[in-house]
Amino acid sequence: MGLIVQKFGGTSVGSVDHIQNVANRVIEEKNNGNDIVVVVSAMGKTTDQLVGMAKELSPAPSKREMDMLLSTGEQVTISLLTIALNSKGYEATSYTGWQAGIKTESVHGDARITDIDTKPVSQELKKGRIVIVAGFQGLSETGQITTLGRGGSDTTAVALAAVLKADKCDIYTDVTGVFTTDPRYIKNARKLPSISYDEMLELANLGAGVLHPRAVEFAKNYNVKLEVRSSMEREEGTIIEEVAEMEENLVVRGVAFEDDITRVSVLGIKDPLISLSSIFSLLAKEHINVDIIIQSITDDKSSGLSFSIKNQDLTETVKILEKNREALSYDQIEWESQLAKISIVGSGMISNPGVAAEMFNVLAANNIVVKMVSTSEIKVSAVIDQAHMLNAAQALHQTFNLAGDLIKN
């Protein structure tokens, strides 16, 4: 007998029939003799619908009120799933994030979990009940409802698995596992039997939507056994672990891509020593995530700075920079949108020089201009025009032998 945390995403609970299916999957594990904690997302497109209604009322609704609004989506799901389980003769209790003891920092819209009081969930488990927890939400130190950002239910599930010392955390979704690239867009994408925490973290940060990056961080930091699997199909998924079994001659393990990228350039910076730290401190204070950074020094000793952000953060970024123009001492700001980021990831890249060169050769052969570059030991990323994103992903996927028809599973 063990403890299993299960997480079901929006598609998996998108209708009453789907919720009945989830209830049956939960009951299967319960009948195997396990204690079960289930984390669920809002049903289907509920979150998008709630956002849409808010935007009809205001182009820039209060972040506090958005958290209050969006947190209701998961509350609908936990109640319906609990009702389904009770109707099948199984005792279950539903908890909102804050009832489950999830505490977060005081940030609306993208809060981080700071602590979890396990007492409420543990008490119900001791009574033999299945515990259903609303993902994506918590309570700040000042008593405010907060949400964890897109994909935050993954983080809720893995964090609960960590603090409860669960034997396993299963992430149920609408795909059968982690693929070499997004199978919705790239033909011949292949499911990986396993992948390392580090590789998965890079892929998640680079646009692979199958797992939230913070969830992978929790899994790595607390050594949580994690499996991504389908809620509809009965087959093994992808195991995420410290050291994944390497496939022969597979240097690159995945290709990730992300659209809606903007490059911001701050030109004519007079005092780069002061301005650079000030720019990123100001943006960090407003929780604007900066990705790739490039600095250049001109002949007149002034500095130029370019960095990438998500399109949605452009207005706020420009506002912050212009408000502090005198203190930052720069000449002008320029930006370019309609960009995308294409990346290759693989632990084998550490011991195989020339992978980056091969990537850039492929992009050049397809007449794709590289505008920014970022590297680590296990990944290479390039910012390109958004119009070329899928062509680039397909070419790289084929070049690095990731297609299902080229490699045996």
C-alpha cells in the first residue's frame, strides 16, 4: 500500500462523461490498495472563458480580482469529481487550494508555493478517504487568494507529492507521454520512454506545454517519481527521473518551440554598469520574465542591450523603461514582435561538440535568419521569425534523427 498523487488536466475533466472516466481511474488505484490524492484543473476551456468575460468588462482587470475569478474554475471540478466518487460508493473530500494548506507568496497571477500544511489532507487520508484538491491556487501570507499561473495544477500536484512523501505522482493529460516535439504540429514525433529532470526542465522552460517548469523543479529538488500519461488510453507514459536511460546515438532528445516572442533593444546606454542591473531589477520587481540577453559595446563606449520577453509583457516593459528613462540614461527603445524561439535539448550535447553548428547549418539551409542565441550545457536556443517556426522545428527534428520512423522505440 502506498500513496499516489494523480493530476488530471482540463481536457481530462472537460465534460461530465470525462469526469466519470477520471473517477474510474481514481477508483482503480484506490482498489489497488493505495491512498489517493487527486489534483484537478478547471474543466476544458473554463479558464479561457472566464478571462474572456473579464476582458469584456475591462481591458486591464485587477490581478487580485482575476485570481478571485479564475480560482472558481477548479472549485467546480473538485465538487463534481467528489460527487462522482461518492455516487460510486467511495468516500471522498474536496478541498480548495487554501483548505488543503497551500501557502504562496503575495503575487497575483503567477505566485509561487512557499509552504504546505499537510495536516488537512493527511487527516482525511487516515480516515481512508480520497482527497480531491483544486490545482492552480493557494492563499498568500496576507490571506489573499492567489493563482500559480498557467499550468499551475502540475505544480500543485508535484508539490503535494513532495511534502506528503508520495510513492509516485502521475500527471494525466490528453497525450500519452512526453514526445520528441509537439505531435500536434510536427509529423513523426515520437514518445520517449523516459527523460531526465534536467532535460524535461529545459523543454518545459522552452515552450513544451506538457509540464509546467515549476512542477519539474519540485520533482527534481525532492526526487519525486513522475510519470506523464494519458487519461484516456491505457498505456505506459514517460518516466521523468534523475538519469534517464540514454538511447543509442541520440544526442538531441527533443525540439521545443515557442511563439509570441518580442525582442526589446535598449540603445545608447551611457553607464552600463549601473543601467544593466537597474533595468533587470525594475523588470523583476514587476514579475516580467526576461529570457535571452545580449549586450554590445559601441565605439563611443555606450552600450546596447537586447533581451527577449513574451508579447504580453511588451506594454508593461516599455512603460517601466520609459518611466525610468532619466535614471537609466539611454537614448531610445526599439522592439520587434512576431518572433519565435526554437530550441534543441539533450544531455548528450555535453560530450558532443558541433551540435550547435549543425543546428545553425540547418537553419541557414532553410533560409532562416537567427536573431538571438542562447546556450547551456544541454540546450541551444535561437530566436527567429515566427513565420518560420514550424519549418525550423520540422527540419531540426528530422536532422537529429528524432522521427518515429527513423528510430526504434
